[in-house]
Amino acid sequence: MLRLKRRWERSRNATVSHIPVHSVISSMHMMPNAGLLTSSIRYGVVARSLPLNGKILPGYLDASGLRVGLGVGNPNAEFTPDVSVCAVASDGGTAKILWGFQHGEVGILTAPRTIDAAKRPVSEMMRCRVGDEHFGVVLDVVWDDSTSVAVSGGADGIVKLWDAKTMQCLWTYGTEALNPDACLKVAVSVSRSLVASVTRTGDIVMCTGLHFGQTFSSAAVEEHRVPCPVMSTDSTTGPTVHVPSFIRIDAHSSTPTILIAFEDDPFFYRVSITQTGAIDITPFGDAAFGPLSSIAPFFNSTEPSFIIASDRMGWVSIYAWNAPSTTTPVHCVRKFEAHEDGAHVTALAWNGVTLITGSDRGTTHVWDGLTFEHLRSFLSPVPRIRGRGHYDGQEKEPVRQILVGPEKDMLLVNVGDRVLAWVAGPVSRTGAGGVRGRHSSGTIGKKKKDRIGIAKYLKQVELHETISESQNLLKQESEHMQMAHGRVREQYARLETMGLDEAEAVEYVLMISRDEALQRVSTQIPDMDEGVFENFDFDDPVQHSINATASSSTARDCSGTRTPKDTWSKPRVEPSPSNEKICISPLLRAESMKTGWGDNDHTQSPPESPPSSNEGHFPRMSASASPPAPMSHAWSASRSSISRTSSRGSQGSVSAQPRSTPESPQSPRSSAWTVPLRSTGSSATSVSAASSVGSNRSMGMPVQEDEEMDEELKFVLELSLAEARSRGEAL
């Protein structure tokens, strides 16, 4: 045993994997001479292969028995429809396959000399009679250990016992019902004369007293119905479905005893019938570790029996099967963590020397069968290739079944549609081992111990996939960089043809944008109340007259009504094209040359107002009424009247009018327009001329226009003098 353990630990043999069928493998069965039978319920076929060299023998063993197809293993031509369950067994070199169909039929296929590569097998298919068929889908079929009888359970809730040689129904339990309780799991033991079944509601039916001799007899059959032993059953919510996951009969017990477990339940149960006919139920397990995922029973009559169970947290527990009966759960005698990565343990196998565990991630670990020391590991035979689909929507394929050869040195692991095979080869007594006796000098023993065995071609496949992926990433990165640098080079080439660098190009674009903005502003004249007064002279009364005339004519044209021609017009306002502040100097006024302009030294002449024909604003100069003159002739008419008045005053023919003070209420207040003007001689003329010249020069007006402005300034000064005289001020 120690030497076999060293072989399992130190052997450097490579693993071999092959794909016997083109779907998920339903079950495996090991044949003599290292042969393997793998079944596929999806296609209804059983494949033959030699797992140690990966050779698949041509031809399938199908459920029809007609040798459909050419026998080359083509799943598109060689398949059998309507297969629901399959159970594979062997008797020496003869394979026995038990089929169950969707329409209730049960059949047995027998193929002698199955693993014979020289010729194709000759199979014989036996079917049950039509009257013995189930009234629904066959849900489970099981062989007895001796392969002499078989049992089946269907959706009709009926259990049938079959003779493997004649395909005759020996015994039937149950009757046809309107709403039957489907039978999900069955088990049979000829040595214990026991047939057990589990229904959908979790009830267990144990039938004892069957006589399997030369002639079968069911006269002394006793039925024992056990209610569902699940401890978490809640009867208030109605009938609950409890799907059984495992059932096995203890053939070495003194009383009829079965082992049963349910899905999503942290306990498994020992159900036995005592000598008095009472039902004894003992639970095993620990609720703190969650539901059980796999169970492997090992019953023995000479040594204590034990159960190896695993949970979904990656722990493996060992329970003593012969523990005393109790209503409380029986705890394990040994527990260790098999998969530290948090994977579920989905398969178990024990051969007395080693314990093999498989996880839902496809990895397999080998442990010492006594001390549970880790010996070696195997990776999943399914390569992780990106873009490849996964079965059942799972991220990785789990380990479904583990088989150990009869010589305890051969390992078969089923992962998805692949089978991994490995044999513990011989190793040197002194060295660390070698491949088939090589490297016996122990040179490999100096290196670090490698506990992970994997086929070489899988490493090559993963290496090629990694290299290909890296090359694709480098290619994409190179194309991206070329596109980016190409655009940059193209931009620099355009700037070079223009003779600009990047900074100058940016300044040029900003300059063009600023010019376009200024041009848009200059072409648009918004109606604004503030801005720059363009082409307008505030001191020029002629400009006032022109603007008033233009505005009055425009208003008359638009409205159709006549407006006064001498109406004051608001100067046109335009926005400033620059951001600089504009200072407008106040209107220049002529300073007085003599004192006595008024009572207040700061009193100025009345502000100029636009000429108007309204007498309320500008009374006429003479007693004779005259029609209002247009704005264009207002200044000329006023000058002529003033000239006539001044000439009459100088000749002494000014009409005398009574002078009254402003405080006198009996007479209206004297006005400058009712008092005749007196000539002031050359002094007034010189003052007016000097004032007009100074005013013209201060306003920046041209010299040639001085003569035109003299008459206007004289008129303004004469008005001021007349106003002063009317107030009684002496010049």
C-alpha cells in the first residue's frame, strides 16, 4: 500500500483525454482490459473507447439495436430518439445496457465482446411487451449487483421488476391513478430481497419479502411507506416537492436499511426497518456547512461501514454509518477542507489507498486515503478558449463522475464531454520518480515537486491561444498609433506648406475670428439708447434744423399725417466699434465781457432750444402776425426781423411801451421780444466777432466758415442783451 501511495504521489505519467460522445456524458462504466463505456442520453447511444491512449472504437451501441448508420460514430446519423434514462453494466466482457423511453417502454441491449477493436460488436436488443410498459415517462432504471434483474420507476408512480434474460416483468408495485405521485428514484437488492423507491413528495416505499430463487415469488411482499424524512418539511404550504439525489441499499446490514439524500438538504438519512417492523430514521450531517453536494457510501460486513459526504463549501466529512440511532443529527468523525478556492465538491471516489475529489471548476485532487494528505492535482481537461460556449450556462464544466480501476492505479474523470485518464506509473525507490522508469538517478528530485499533472498538448493549446491573443492586441495597438500619428503628421505638413508653426496658426485663426466679429457688428445697426453720436454737432443749429426736417418728413411719409417741420429730432445713436471710453466735452458757451448779466453771477443765458413756429415757445418779433415759416427759413426770417428792429432803434423810432416790473400784477411781464433792441456800437460788434472767432476755433471749425457763423452768433448775443434789458439791467 505504501508503494502504491508513492506511485500516486510521484509518478510523472501524463494525462490523456478524449471525447467519446458529442454531448455531455451521462454515465461511465469501466470494462475489463482498460475499456470504457460512456453513455449519452441526448443522442441515445453508448460509445466504446480505450481511455489510456484516447482511441475511440468505431460504431455506437444505440437504443434501437438496428445499427443505424455506418458505425463510424457520426452523431447526426447514429442516434436514437425518445431516450429518457440509461443504466450501463457489464458481465465480464459483455455489456448490458438498460434503456428507458419517453413513451414508457423499457429495453435491454446486450453486446458480447464489446471492447474488441478487431471487429464491430454484435448486439441484441430486447424490448418489453406493450402491456408491461409504463403509463408515462420512465424516470429511473437500475441494475442489481448481479445484473440478473433490473428495476424501473416511471411518472405514473409504478415500480416494475424485470428479468434481464427474458425481459419479462416479474413484479409491479402501484396502480394507475388520475394524479399519480411520480417515482423519481429506485433501488434493488437481490441479496436483501428489497426494492425501494422515492416519490416526488419525498415519501419512501420499501417492499420486502421478495423471493429471488430459481422461481420468483412475491407472495410474502410487505410494503413499508415512510413519510418524507426531510427535517425542514413545512406542511402548512401544501405538498412540497423533495427531489431525491441519492439512494442506496445497504446489502451488509442485518435489517433492511437504505441510505437516502435529497437535493438542497444538509442531511442524509438512514432509514431502516427493525425486527419489530418499526421504522427507524437517523439523520447525519451538519447544517452549518450548507447542503450536501456528493455522497459516496462504503458498506462492509467485516469492517465498520462509513459514509464520505461533501458540501458546497468545499469540505469533505466522514461519518460512521453504524452510529446509534437518534433523532438528532449525527456529526462527522473527521472533516477537512478539500478545495480551498471555494469550489463545490461534485464527485467522490475512494479505493482504500487514495481519496479523489472533483470540484465544480473541473479540477481533481488526490488525497491519502488514511491521513488525508494532499498527493497531487489535475487540472480540467476542458481548455479555456475565449469565445467557446459553455454547457448549461456554467462558467466551467464540473466533474460529474470519478472511477478508479480495479487495480487501484488507474483514474478516470468525466468533465463535460471529455474523459481524463491517468495511470500511476512505476517510480524509483531512491529517486523522486521518472517517466516509465527514466530519470532514475534522481535528477528530477532536486527540482521543486510538481503536484499538477496536465497533458502536454493542453499546455501547447493554451500557449498558442495566449500568443495569438497577444499578437492581436499588439496589432490593434499598432493600428491605433499609426492612425493617431498619421493625423498629427498631416497637420504639421499643412502648417509647413502655409509657412506657419502651431502657435502662429492659432494666432491667425483668432485674428480672422475677431475681424469677422467686427464686420458683423458694423453691418448691423441695432436700436440702442446709448452709444456714439456719429456726425452730429451739438453747437450747430443748422444741423439741428436739418435733422428735424428729415425726421418730420419721414414721419409724415410713414403715417400720412402732417407734423410740424421744426419738430426736434433725436440724434441717431450707433454702437461703438471699440472698447475705449469716449469723453464728450460740454457745450462751449460764450463768456460775458461785462458784469451785470443778472442778479446771480453764475446765471447763464437761457439754453438754446430748437426754433419753432409756436408762439408759446418763440413769440414773434413784431406786432404784425406772420405765418410760421419752415425750419429751413427760420433763421433767415429771424435775422431779417432783428436787423429791421435794430435799425429802427438806432434812428430813434422805437415804439414806446410802458415798462412794468415783474412784481406788478396789472401788466404782463416784459419780455425780450417786446422790448426794441438798441445798437451798442462797435463794442458789441467787436465782442460778438471775437466771441464768434474764439468759439469757432475752440470747436475746431474751419476758418472759412467764420463769416457764416458771425451772423448766427450776433443773433444769439442780441437775444441775450434784449433779455437783460427787459429785466431792467443797464449795460
